[in-house]
Amino acid sequence: MMTVPESPDQNPQSSGLIRKTGVAVAGGAVTVAGVVMLVTPGPGIVAIAVGLGILGTEFKRPRRLLDRVKNKITGNDT
């Protein structure tokens, strides 16, 4: 008979997957909302940057993209 862990603390892999999924959903939703705000009233660019920041906490590609955009804005191109 298979036992099911009672909390995510008992199985670190599942808690990592839950966190990664939550970050992906939240960051994706904020990024999509930012893209929508580019054609409707609202701070679209700011929302996209925030969405990429959220995604960048768990995924490398959004972090690199956000770093590149920040470097272009500040003039620190390398």
C-alpha cells in the first residue's frame, strides 16, 4: 500500500514542483496582462518587467532577458 505524504514538507521534490508551477503561472499571468496593456490603457512595460522578474526567480531565460533589457536601458551594454 502506498502512503501519501501529508504535507509538501515531507516530499521536497513536490514542494519544489509546486513552487515552480506557481511562479510560472503567476509570472506568466502578469506578463500576459502586460502585453494586453500595451494595446489598452495601463502600464504594460512595467507589468512585463514585473512578470519577467517573477519568472526570473525560478527560470534562467527570463532572468537573462530582463538583465539584457536593464543593461540596454541603463547604457551598460557589454
